[in-house]
Amino acid sequence: MSRHGAARESSRLHSRLEALNDARELAAGALPEEALDEVLEVLDRASSRRSLSAAHTVVGFFGATGSGKSSLFNAVSGAEIATAAARRPTTAEPQAGIWGADDSEPLLDWLEVRNRHHAAPVPGFADEDTGLILLDLPDFDSTRAANREVVQRMVGLVDVLVWVLDPQKYADAAVHNDFLAPLSSHGAVTLVVLNQIDRLPGHDVRPVLESLRGILARDGLGKVQVIGASAVEGTGVDQVRGAIRAAAIRRQALSQRLAADVARSAAMLAEASGTGEPAGVTAAAGSRLRAELAVAANVPVVVDAVVRSYRLEAGRRTGWPVTRWLARFRPDPLRRLNLRRDRGAPEVNRTSLPAAGAPERARTDAAVREFADAASEGASGPWRAAIRGAAREGREQLPDALDQAIASTDLKAARKSWWWSVFNVVQWLALLLAVGGFVWLGVLAVLGYLQLPVPEVPRVEGWPLPTVMIAGGILVGVVLALAAAFIGGAAARARGAGARKRLTAAVGAVAEEHVVEPVALEVSRVASFNAALKVAATD
């Protein structure tokens, strides 16, 4: 691979790893922790491996007891590395054959391989310039738990996996179900060797190899190279060497291995997540939510109180002065709700509205649930649950937040109307006119009672002027009071409409903060997760 090609491959792998990490972080709290922990392990391994020697290709030999794995390892290495180091018929811990010592020590430390053998050059296979590490690993079916743990760990660490099978147990479910099938995405860095073919009759070798290829195809490894070999007779050893040498020379195995890990992790996250995109937050759903919350928060009650309070205050200011004082005995509806905000008075942060009862709570719950259901429509199970959970969490804070929102909304209740002063002045003038008439008639009556001369009273259309003054003053006062009541009713409805608008906006802000935004954030998280997962899964 050219230097530029390797750089592009490394950059592409880096982008996929970042996307996988983004997907893992986005899925926190929505997908099972076990799956996220596995992805984190893959990311940690990838980060560690990429920080170590990229000039070495690490090839692991895996096999069951009796498969001749160590013998094949020695045959490929051209030295008795495994037997000399193990001192026993089976491998107890990893043995390393190393070609190219520079920078190999930190890599072997990370692999936790203590038994290291700097192998002699093998013409046509490996020398000091090749950069190759072969590992003979314990049997994956070992009865020792420590050996099985080493194998499991190495399956996740080596760059190239060489699976050594034998004619008697090549179809064993343990190796296929526990190792090969789960690593179906790693076909590019997997080599399968059917060892000990010398134990088969010549005419059975090809059918057994075909049978093995068929089983591997069912494992998802249909394109994996399968080689028949015999470590004893040397059959197929050069083919195994050639496959390993090709991987070492191309220097692609490391990137391919990590890319396969990313693809597998992405597939695991996709399976845990499920498919589907949520419908998201719509204007219609948000409008329905705000309307329902406004009713549940007693906005209609407050608006009615605003209307009645205005009418009451208008009557006190513009009614007939003789009777308007009676209105002072009627309590202000807004004061009873602790919503009357006079100029200079401290702001309130709580109302005296009745606490939400079962019907109001049920209405709120239903509105929030309907909104979350609409937004999560189309999403897979885990994400649907996450979206609903975000809505439920915000719902718990709604009653208190709505009450505070209503308490802090300026209802304009302390604002006076310009026409009040006009009507008030005219009302008092009319009253003074009527009182003047009464006083005039009173003076005339006193003069008559005292047998004093009574002056002639001016007349208007034959009516005594004092009587006209009394009648006119009373009539004007009553007419103004009726007109004020009519005008006050229209103005009260207008003020109520303004209060409804401001209260609805306040309720909408609460709904936005506690329900809409958290739900929208979860919907956005799903979209970001799917986008990141797509990048991670794209080779």
C-alpha cells in the first residue's frame, strides 16, 4: 500500500472510530450498558493499538486441543519456537516469533506476551525488514480457565486470526458459534487452515474442505481463504506463509482488523437500537400541548377573573357616585387569586389558584403523553422509551412551573383606562347639578315655611329650573352608569383576551422548557446517533 493510500486508510479509520464513539455517547441512557461497555472496550483497544507499532503485523494462531496448532506454528516459523518454549505437549501461554525487533517490545508488552523469540529469517516469508509477530496461543477449548481467558483476550487484539482446525473437529459448534460466527465481519483478516489432512484418505480431502467452506459460509465467512495443510508432511505450509506474508507486506491488516471491529460494534449498536426515525416535534402537536396545559393550569379561571376584576374596577370608577361605593364591598377576583399587581407592589411568585386535582393532573399527563407519543412515532423501542422518558421527567415539574408562570405574568390589571376619568368627572358634575337643584328647592321651601318672600323660580319649558337640575343630574348619572357598564364589559373582554394571550404565551414557554425542548433534544439525539452509526458502519 502506498504512503498516501495508508494515510487515507488511517484517516478513514479515524473518522469511523470517532463516529462510533459519538454513537456510543449519544446512546448513553437509551441502549443497554453492556452493549455500550463493549463498544468502549473496542475503542480503547483501537486507541492503544494505533499508538503502538504500525510496522508490525500481529498474527495469532488459534486452535483446539489436538489440532496440531503448535506444530503448524513451528512449521510456518521455520523453528521449534512453540515446543522449545512450552516444554509440554500443549501451549500454556502465548509464544511469540518475532521478525523485526524495532518497536516490537511495547507492542508485546501491551499484548502481555512474555515468551518472545527473535526468529531467524525464513527466505520468501519473513526477515528483519518484514515486521511480523506470530503468536502461538493456548487452546481455546482448554480446561484451564486462565488459558480460555487468554484466548478470548487475544481474539480481540491480534491483527490477523489464523484458525487451525482438524478433520475430526472442524465442524465443532464451539469454535463456530463462540468464535467464527461472531467474527463474521473480520473475514478480511481471517485465515482458516484445515490441518492434519495427512490423516485423511486422499479422495476425502477435497470433500472435507468443501464441507468446511460451506459451514464457514453459514457463519458469514464465505469469502475467507481456506487452506488444507499438514504440519508433519509440510503440505500447504507455503500457502499459509504466503497468505501471512501478503498481509504483512501490504500493512493493511491493522486497519482492516480495527475497521472490522468498528463494523461489528456498529452492527451491535444497530441491533440494540433497532431501526426507525421518530416523527419529531410538529407545530400541531405543540399547539395541542399548550392548549391542554393552559386549561389544566386554570388559565380560563384567571382570564375570567381579569374580566370580572376590570368590570368591578370600572364600576367603582365610573358608576353613579350615589351607589358606586357599594361596589367596594365586593372582593376583587384577582386579589383573591393573589394575582393583583398594583404599582410599586412586590412581585408574587405563587398564586392562590386551587391546587391541581386528579382531573387536572390526568389532563396534564394525557397531554404530555400524547405529545411524546406523536414525537416518538416511528422510532424503535429504546429510543421511543427515551423520548417518552424525557417528556415524563419534565411533566413532574409542570404544576409548580405553570403556577409560577401565571403568577409572574403581567395581567395589566393595574392599568387604568382613559375613559374612566372622563366618565368620573361628568358623573360628579351631574351629581353636583342634582344636589344644586335639591339645595335650591330646599332654600325655597325654608323661605316659604318662614313666611318670607319666595323669589320667582326660572322655568324651562314650564318646568321649574331646580326640578330640571335634579332630574337632569339623576338622568345623566344613570345613563352614564349604564353606558359605562356597556363600555366596561367590552373593554373587560378585550383585556381578558390580552391576558389570555400573555398567559398562553407563559404556559407555552413552560411547555417549551420542560417538555418540548427535552423531547426535541431526544429526537435530535436519535438522528445524530443514526448518522454517526451510518458513518461508523460505512467501510
